[in-house]
Amino acid sequence: MSEANTPSAELKSLDRLVGTWAVTGGAEGTVRYEWMPGGFFLIQHVDLTQDGEQVSGMEMIGHLRPFGEQPGDDVVSRYYDSQGNTFDYVYELVDDKLTIWAGENGSPAYFEGKFNADGIQMTGDWVYPGGGGYASTMTRI
């Protein structure tokens, strides 16, 4: 089986996210992660309240692989929500630290969170240019 037909180690590292999480902080509610059959895409289902508004959404996380090409290097996503927004992100999980860049790798808008020792909680911050952002905690339920 070629490398293109096997999910990457970087993508498979996100298996730690699979399950349902209670989210608190600047956004409140639940998120649920599950693998699409084949293991090439991680799907996030979002049900949150942020800034007083209910937001439902879905995110597809994996490597871009245009027709006839090899998969891209970064683990990227496209997020779709009930308010008609689409957002692109880049995911990186190294040891216990998850970084999610808004747009492209190295963006000034990002989330950085760390899993606790038993992996049932992640605490971190969304950082936005100009000093905005908020703290966020996810706890496995």
C-alpha cells in the first residue's frame, strides 16, 4: 500500500480527540470528534453558544489531496457553521500540545492547548491579532 493510501502519523495523532467533549470558557457547549470510514478524515460536530449566539457546525480535518496529486504536508480543515461561515485551519499535535492555526500554518490567529496527564481535559487559549481571544477548556464526557 502506498503512503498516499495510508493515513499519516500526523493525522492519526489526532485520535486523542475522538469522543465527546464539554467545552467551557469563551464558548460553551459540546464538540464531538469521529473518524470518517478509512481514517483519512476526522469529523468534528460542533454545538456551542458563543457571544450569546447558538452555533452548530461541522469540520472536516485531514490532508488536502487534489485529484491526481499526493496529499499535502499539513493537516488542514474546513469548518462550516449554521450561520453560513466557512473557516480554514491547520492542526498540529506534538506531545500534549495541540495548535490550531486559523488560515495557514504560523498564522497570528491560533488556538494553543495542552492535554492534562490523563488526556481527559485540554486547557488553552484562542489568540487573535490585536489582543482578542479567550480561554477554553475541553473535558471528555
